[in-house]
Amino acid sequence: MKSIISKVMNMGASEAEVFELQSLRTDVTYEANKLKGVSRTEERGVALRVVKDGRVGFSSSTKLGDPDAIAAAALATAEFGDSATFDFSGDADMPDVAVRDEKVAGLDVDDMLERPRNAIARLVDYDAEVLCDSETTCETQTVSVRTSGGLESSFERTLYRFSVDGRLIEGTSLLDCGAYYGGSALDSNGSNLVARVIEDLKNGRRNAAVEGGPTTVLFTPNAVADVFMTLHYGVNGSIVERGISPLAGKLGEKVFDDRVSIYDDGLARGGYATGPFDDEGTPMQRTPVVENGVLKHYLTDLRTSRKLEQPLTGNGARTRRLVMTKDIGKVPAPEITNWEMTGGDTSQEDLVSDMGEGIIIDRIMGILMSNLIAGDFSGNVALGFKVENGKLRGRVKNTMVAGNIYRLLRDNLIAISSDMERVGLLGFVGSHRYPYLLMRDVSISA
């Protein structure tokens, strides 16, 4: 890394930044109760950004033995690059945050086979007709950033993922229930994920009719994670910069109900996106996005921070969208880390008892086809339950939900649960902690 910076500076660059990623990942996959495969992937590469003649150039490579070619490619692209409106990171004090778990680092293939095998055994013990998919992933990453401004920082992170999904086919009815964990530390409550799937399978074996129209809806933490994808765009510095975010120009204004407080926490304990610094070398932090209904911050990287004249929040990331893995071929851009919404003062059980008649929504399918930038969401209720007189009556089928998250959080919020659950999104890097949200007049189509 140091030699690349020296070379590119000698070749005419005024500034340089080198990002290096090393990773070793093992995946164990079960499909329909049987082992599908075990794979191991090793990756090492660098990404170089330079400033030459006031413009930014970029190159990346996995061929680390030829630093001259990497430097020459970055300098060649600078002629056609964007104007350099920001400086690369300089030396800084990084927060002390634990991102390596020796239990994860010490896992071997036999250990990784055991959890999905046990999960499948428990689900089959509940019902021999259950078809189960399960996956375990263990990864060790080393992330390093060095700049011509004096920054030399690196850290080693472990990442662990476990998912379990159970399907029951009864006649023409398909019931699919799943649970997921992702973090930098080993999940100590993996058995709870299996228990949750079994509970959902039990509650979902009886169907309940639903009438369309404005409906009282209890969004579980899983569903909150789904609909909050709209907010990820709303506070993204690059979306705000382009003037297409509904939250553009509203810093310091009340945008939601007073009870709504949301944080982007790059220092969350055990979080999947937790780290001492982002992919540009900016120290990570816990950023208030919304506090007591008031918009406090946009999420920025180096470029958007300077463009918007807003503080750096440590959200510069090199990620492959939807898959959301590190990608050395991507130029840094603002992305979320780990999100948390503060809870209320009513238990989830009391919310169900008090809601009278309505729907509990746990998972939404097809939400990515919505106009997320505008805050709109819509999709099929992949897993939801009808509530009558405060009791679960069965699963809802052939049902759709739609709404606008800005309107719902401003005008339609009834209550926030005191219960908080950690959830993960397979399409996003972070580990998120959300309560249950009870909303009035949510649009339901049956």
C-alpha cells in the first residue's frame, strides 16, 4: 500500500488514498433438509483513488504484484473524473470498538455444519413434513486505509451469519417462515431463531379472512426493517444532494411524531456493519438521524459532507448493493451501518391485546419494487396474522400492504413497544434493533 502511494505521487498525483481488503469466507448451505454444499472463498485486492490536476481518478485490482499498473490506471481515469471537491482523510484517533470474536474466528467446518443440522432436526421434530433451508457463513476480514495525508489504519473483523427457513405445503397452501442473524460476534441465541420459526408455523396453519381498506396494523421489527428501507434513501447524502429526497432541506425540522428517535450506529456492539472507521478512513460514530421527531443528520461520506456542508458521519462504504458485500471495485458512497429505533413504554403483548381488530405484519415481499426514494412502500404480506378481540386468529393470505413511511410516522403512529428485537436484512449490511410499531389506517388490499 505504501509503495503504491509513493509511486502515484511521483507520477504526478497531488493526493492519494489506498483501500485494501483481505477476506476469507466459508459458507455452509442446506436445502430441503439436505446438505447442498460447503464453499470457501478467499479475496484480496486494493482500490486506489488519486487527485491529479484537480480531478479524481480511480482504479482497483486483485493483482497486487503490479503496483505500477494500478497507479497508471488511476492516473489515466483522472482526466475524465469528477472535480476534486474534498480531501482524503488525514490521521485521526479511531474509536476502540470490538469487531473480532475469537469464537467466530475459531469455527471450523464441523462447527458450522452443526447449527443448521440441529435447526433442521428441531423443525422436523415439530412436523416431519417441514422442508428446511439453512445457511451458515463465517468470514474474517482485514480492512486497511492509507492516504498521502498521513492516515495509516487497519482492523480485523469477524462476521457471522445464520439463517433458517421452514416451509409447509398443505394442499394448495404454502406457509413459509424464517429467521436470520448477522453480526461480528457469534449469536448466543441461535435456538431462539428456530423457536420463532416453529411458533410462526404453528400460528400460520390456520387461515383468516381479511377485509381491505384502512386497517390497524402492528409492524413487527422484521417488518419495520422492511419499510425503513425508504428512510435509508431519505437521509442518504447522495440522494439529498440531488434534491430528490423528501427530507432535503429539512434539517432541524420536526418530520415525525415526537416519540420517534432513530440512530445510525457504526459502533453498535456486535453489529454486522460495526467498525472503528469506514471505507474512507473516517472514524465511525453513533449518529442521531431523528430525535424526538426532529431530523438531525444526513448520512455522509467525504464527498457529500463537503458538498452539503454537513458533518462527516462515517458512512462512506464500498459495497455491492442488494448483496451488500464489500467491493473493492466500487467508489465509496454513503450507506447505512446499524440502525436503532428507541422503544416506547408498552409491551408487545399489550399492543396486541389493545389493538382490537387488525393485522400483524412480519414480512413484506416485493417492497424493492416500490418508489422507495419518495417514502412509498407496497408489497405482498409474505407473513402476517389476523387479530380479533386481541387474539391471533390465523394467517392472512393474498393480502397486500401499502403506505408512505413519512406520513405514517408523522400522523398514524398509535404506539411503540418497549420490546426491542435485533433483526437483519439479507439485502443490507447492518444489524438493526427495532421495536414493534402500531399504526392506524394503513392501506390493506385483500
